Amino acid sequence: MIVSKIYLLRWRIEEYFKFKKQLFELEDLRVMSLQSIRNLNMFATIAAGYIAVINAEKDESIFILDKFLILGVSG
């Protein structure tokens, strides 16, 4: 049971990274340092969180909580 929960959490993390890479085309960017990669990742994370909040405010779907969990904005 615990293994399946961990797997599902990991799956959401993978989906989140896939979302960021596709939405912001991060694989097409070339950077020269690890710090640059970290900075790009941070800005992409902030932008993805902002997009999730804006969409959740407009969308009356029952899946709003799921959007927040996928993007790691749960509280």
C-alpha cells in the first residue's frame, strides 16, 4: 500500500516536470551552468504555479484540487 502511494506521488512529479518541459520548451534552451538551469527551473515553477492558480479561479471543475496537487501547490 505504501509503495503504491509513493509511486503515485512520483508519477505526479514526473507529470509536473513533463508539463514544465513541454509548456516552456525547456529542452530547447541551452545554458552554460548548473546555476542557470536552477534559475530556469525556478522561474518555470513560479510560472506554472501562477498558471494553475489563474486556471483554478476561472475553472469550476471538480478537478481543481487535482490541479493544485499535480503542481505541488497543496496546502
